[in-house]
Amino acid sequence: MRALITGGAGFIGSHLAEALIARGDDVFILDDLSTGSVENIRHLKSSEKFHYTFDSLQNRHLLAEMVDESDVVFHLAAAVGVRLIVESPVRTIETNVNGTQLVLDAANKKKKLVLVASTSEVYGKSKEVPFREDSDLVLGPTTKGRWSYAASKALDEFLALSYWKEKQLPVVVVRFFNTVGPRQTGRYGMVLPNFVSQALENAPITIFGTGQQSRCFCDVQDSVQSIMRLVDSGKAVGEVVNVGTDEEVTIEDLAHVVKQRTRSSSPVTHTPYDEAYEPGFEDMLRRVPSLEKLERITGFRPRTPLNAIVDRVVAHFREKEKLAASNGDSLEEPVAAVQTRAQEAS
């Protein structure tokens, strides 16, 4: 199979590329490196089955050519992270909606299968736990920028499903629930890498809000296996499917798990949402998926336990620290520096 991954230099995209190549597929990635990183894919460059292009989805001729050469498109390119969403709402909406429209339009010309990445954010403030794919979506007011991301991804879903119903373009929509693992950056507000980074430095582990909000953290390897199986099954076309785990943990408890697994002396502290993001910031108390549909279609259910997930992230950070120390580099490079290297590499 020949697979195109938009956002392939990102966290999930790079792990997906790795898994597809491991099973013998040819992988092509398209990434503008706005949030992705060359470092995520550097280890794949030696493979003859790996091909990368650093450019924007706005380059329609290039996008059309890459879609034409592929059997399936994994559309993962999107604005990511709560901090980025709050600080750049225009970019969030334009990136998500316009990018998805361009990919669907290009794929429709040859009726190529498209997997569209959505998010558990679309469930909004719903209290009907666990969240089922046919549940109502309950979003906050448009005056709260917090909900622009959820609204943009919901529109992505409407677009994808409309292409299926009206134009018979085969699409699969997946709603990711807090995918975590090695190579995820804390730069855009991702909670687990931030907690691990703080714990390893014995700095305060900073919880936003009360810490009683709960989430279900899914190992990226399980997320990747889920979407590969959904695409391979042929039974998910025209469907929306939750992808995640239903092992629920409060953010307060997550902080203490990280502290324990790292043997850190860090204190656990709290910062009000108004200070962390913006005045009037709203969050969801619980976010738990129903996995019945995923298991029914694929026969697979993510089961990696939280302790194992945290240990993998900790090991990744420690390896990065060793490399940074040996090279005299900082742990995380500015995006601009990564983009410059990407241009040179291409």
C-alpha cells in the first residue's frame, strides 16, 4: 500500500509512518513543520520506503500529485494543543477547515480513501459519559475562543461525511482521545510531556485548574494500531469512531503518578485557568470514550496501562537529555530553527 500522511512529521504522524513502513508499506508525508519536527522523522530517512516533502496543503498542485500517487490518505495535519488554540484562534480555524477541504477535494478526483483525524473535543461540555459516536455535541458560546477548535473539527467531520454521502468519497473519521507517548512536545500545552519535563527537573509540577478534571490517556502505538485497523477493515467507511482508552485518571492523580515514576522531589502546584490561558476559560470535567464501535469493527481495544505509558515518555525524555548534553543543545528547539533545518534537508 502507498500511504500519504498529512502532518506526517508530527507526533502521531511520525509514529504512523514508522508502523506503516515496518509492515512494508510505502509512506509519503507532507508537512509544513508549523508544529511538526524534522527530528520526529530523522530515523526514517534511511528507509527506501519513506518519502517526505516539506510544504503546505495550500500548494494544491503538489497535494493533488501526492494524493494521486497514494492508495490512502491519513489526514492528520491540524492545529494542535490548547495553548496554540487559545492564542491563535484564526490560525486554528483556517488550518483545520481549509486544510481538510483541500484534502477532500483532491482525494475526490480519484476517490481515494481518506482517514480524517478529529478529536474528543467535539463532545464539548456533554455530561453523557461515556461519549458515544452518536451522542449530542454540546459546545460553549462563540464568545469563548476555547470552543473554536472543537467547532472547526466538527465542521471537518461534517465536510468528510458530506463528501461520502453526496460524492461517494470513502472517508473514515476518528475522534482521538488524549493520545500520548514519546516524541509528543509540551510546547503547545500537552499535559503529560509538561509534567514529565517538570518532574525530571525537580521543578514544580503545575496543574491547571483544580486537577479534578479527568482524562483517558492512550498510548500512541495503540492509537496507530487502531487507525490502521480501521482503514484495513473496510467496515469503517462513512463512520465516526472513537480512538482511545477508557482508563480514566484525574489530572491531579496523573501528576502524582509522574512524580512517583520519575522519583522526583517536585512539589505539585495549581494555577487557575484564568492565569494559564485566558479569563473565563472553560474545561470539561470528564472525557471518557465508548470503545464498543472501535472493538466491533477492528477486534482491537487499546489496553496499554498508564504506568507503562508514563515510563515510555520518561525514557524518551531521558534519552533526549543525554543527546542534548552530548551535543550541547537545548532540549527543545524553536520551531523556526527546525524549519530552517528542514529546508536544508530537503
